[in-house]
Amino acid sequence: MSESVSGRSTRRPWTLRTRLVVYAVTLIAVVAAVIGSVTAIAFRSYMAGKLDDQLHEIARVAQQPPPGSGTMAPGGGPAGDEEPLAFIGRGTPDTFGAVVSGGSVTSSKVIKGPDARESAEELTQAQRATLEAADVAPDGEAHDVELPGLGGYRVQVVPSGAGTSVLVGIPTAEVDKAVSTLVLVEVCVTAAGLVAAGIAGAAMVGVALRPLRRVAATATRVSELPLHSGEVALLERVPDTEADPRTEVGQVGAALNRMLGHVGSALEVRQKSEMRVRQFVADASHELRTPLASIRGYAELTRRGREHTGPDTRHALGRIESEAERMTGMVEDLLLLARLDAGRPLSYASTDLSPLVIDAVSDARVADRASGGAAGAVHHWRLELPDVPTTVRADATRMQQVLVNLLANARTHTPPGTTVTVRLRQARPDVPWVTLEVRDDGPGIPPELRPRVFERFARGDASRSRHAGSTGLGLAIVRAVVTAHGGLAEVRSVPGDTVFAVHLPADAVYGSGGEGAAHVPDGGDGAAPASRVTGAVPTPGGHDGAHASGGGGHAPAPAVGGSGHGVAHGPAAEATAGQAGGPMPTAPL
């Protein structure tokens, strides 16, 4: 039962053109069947009437006395011309006559050929028994009788006197054959007509539905327009030839044009409203920067002044400075989003992401250690880089901000001890995308928050612990900056595995002879690098270096953030941040 239901649900529906042609051909077939049936019935009735007229003529002849009825044969019996069935010779082949006396057939003849005298034969015993069983009434009307071996007959009884009667019969084979031929011709002509009607109907319906297809094409083009954001010029309209309200298709086209006009007006109003809001946010953010800087400056000046202040005052001044700093960051973020929304041009240049990733991870580790306090509770940081420069056409400053926001999000919304892995995947010739992944093994993002995690002021609930403040704009800035670069930002999260991925068009694509596979923007994972160089994340003031584990020799480490420390470019550079104050152990991912 379930299979039949699913079969019906997955069956391809008929198009309007197919339905119209099928309905028209079916209607023509019904009309042709009715006309053919009426014609066949009328023709059979006509032929049966002609046959009955012929039968009545033979019966009239049978009632007349035979010629020379006064001549007697030498034996005292009637002469040959005086036999009661002599009239049979005037009939057509297969015409029969029978003398019935007392309900029994006493004599009979049936013509088997063109010569009545030479081809006349007696009816068989079975045929005579059938005539006796039929018991045809002497009412002067024709009756149907089926004789074994001879077929159907029209039979009439003619009284002949002396208690006897004569049965006269004419075969109906010719009539049946003519009717069968007529039916066959009607079927063949009807079939040919239906085929021709189907072909002609398909062509005419296709021409008639052409305006409707133009209306559907207009609706399809409108559905493909990016109407969800930005300035939209909704110029698509149904042509005037398909928008005539005097026709059915024209009524649909006119209604679609009116709807598109309303939608275009609404989009224009929405765009103007968004522009006013963006302008207000940009103006407010710009105007707030100076007062906030003044508040911070006066608070710091008062706190550092020579006048003695009590502990409560110093605490209040510290709070004023921290809140002013937090609000300044929020204002800067709002101003950046307003500029990105307004389409402000960025400073694009060929940028290698590897140094940016190294600097961002180093800064995130320092900030993590500072926020851990005396307890020393920190995250574990791991890093993977390809062995060749990973270049994209990007604004280095904005990409640095993307990295900072992603790492701050992982550090802020995961508990201490969480491992955060930053992975950079090189593009391939078949996948020209550079992929940056920030993965953590924290508690994950709640399912209800995941669809709007990149929206402005989106905040997680208590399932992701928060040890520092958050404006809710960091990930919104990530998406805005990545979108401005023609890329894609996405998130995949389950408990114990959360991945923020950024896909950017590659500026240069290297061969795939040993580097890691690029990550396609649909979320699929590429293969891991075949060989790798393992190193420590640079620590300010430390001397952690990098060593080769399959690359064939030591690679010089570029200085990052301090003296004598850095990370080498190898097939993959990865690191695990250890506890504060000591060298970090290295381990492959």
C-alpha cells in the first residue's frame, strides 16, 4: 500500500499542453465512437430491411400455385414443376425452403450453388431439428434462426393449405459481412483521425500556450533576482502583447505586472529606509567617537592625577574607562559595518594569509593567557599551514580583523582547556578557493542560534560559557568582510566540534603534488597534507622554533611578534600551545 502511494506521489505530473491534447483527443474519440455506432446500427437496419423485402418477395412467390398444376405424372403424382419447393430456384445461393406438417419438417431444400436444380440439397437432420424447435409463428413476419453449418437466417412461414406450411429462409451472411466491413473502415478512419488530431492539437496548443510560457519566463527571471538585500532594480515586466486583459493569459500577465510594480515600490521603500538607517548609524558612530575618546581621556587623567582619590573613586574611574573602551569598540564595529553596507571600496592587493594567521594566533594566545589570570586556565592552540604561500586578492587589514574576530569568538565562547585549531587550505586547479577554518572542540552552538549566528547582535545562550564581554557584532563583521571579498562564511557545529570556515577566491593556484586539498565552499573536507613541518606557535619573549619532520632539512623561521621566534612554512605547520612560562609540546593533528 505504501509503495503504491509513494509511486503515485513520485509520478511525473502532466503538463498543461499534454492534458489539453489528451482531453481533446479523448473527446474526438468519444464523438467518433458515437457516430460510428449510430452509423453501423442504421446501416444494419437498412440492410436487414432490404433482406426482409427480398424474403417477403420469395414468400409471395411460394404462396402462388406452381405452373402446370393440372398436369399429373404417369404414376399419378404431381409433375416435377408441381413440387411445393419449386420456388427455391428463384432465390439466392444458401436460400432454403421447408414443408412443415404437424410441426415436423417433411421435405426441405437449400441452394448450394448458382444452379438451383443441380445444387439443391436436403437439410441435415440437425438443421431440420433446429427449424422444428424454432417453431416460427405464421404471422407473416421475418424471424431470426441460426442453422447449424449454415449460419444466421431470416425465416418466414407461408401457409400452403391442407394443414401444411412452407418455411422460407434467406441467409444474413452478406448483411453481416457488409456491417463488419463498415465497422472496420470506421475504426481505421477514426484511429487515423485521432493520430492526426493529436499531432495537430499538440502544435495548436503549443502555439496557444506560447504567451503563457513568456509570462512564466518573466516570473522565472524575477525569481532569480537577488531581492533579499541591497538596491534592487525590478525592471522585469510581461510584454504588453501578453498583458491584454481581454484574454485569459493577458489577465495573468497584467496581474503579474501589477504585482511586480507593487513589489518594486516596496523594495524601493525598503532600500530608502535601509539607507537612512545606515546613514544614521554611520553618522552616529562617527559623532560618538570623539565624545567617547574624551570620556576615556578625562577618566584616565583624573585617575593618574596627583590629587588623592579613594578606592571607590578609582574603581568608578576604572569602570568608566573600561565601559568607554567597550563602547568605542562597538561604535567602531558599527561604523565598519555601515561602510561595508554602503559599498565603500577596499584596498585589494595580493595577500599571503599565512603570516596573518600566524600573527592572529600569537595575539590570541597572549590575550588568552592574560584573561586566564593567576589560575593559568588557557585554551590549547593548534595551527596548520600549507607549504606554499596562500595568496588571495584581499585587504590585509580587513582580513586581519576577520581572523581576530574568529579567534576571539572561539576564545570567548568556549571554556578553558578547549583546543582551537586554525587550518589554512591551499586552492587546487579544480577548486580555486582558499579555505580558512577555525575549529574548536567546545560545547557547540545551540541549533536554534546556528541559522542566525552571523547576524548582528546575535548572542549565544548559557550553553557556551562567556568569560568576557561581547558586542554581538564580531561574526557579522566576518560575514560582511568576506562577502565584500567575493567569498563565503559558514559554520558547522555539533557538540564537541564547531567549525567556522571562510572561503575566498584564490589569487594563485599551485599544483597538487603534495600540498593539502582545497576546501570547496559547500562544506566538504579536503584531504590532509601528505608531509608536514611541525612547530610551536611563537611566544613573545620565548625561543620556540620549528623543526622538519619529513621536509628534508631545517627551514628558517620568520620573526613574528618578538626576537628570535617564528613559524616555518612547510607542508603544514601546526602547534599546540602549552602552559604559560614553558616551551609548547608539538604534536601532529
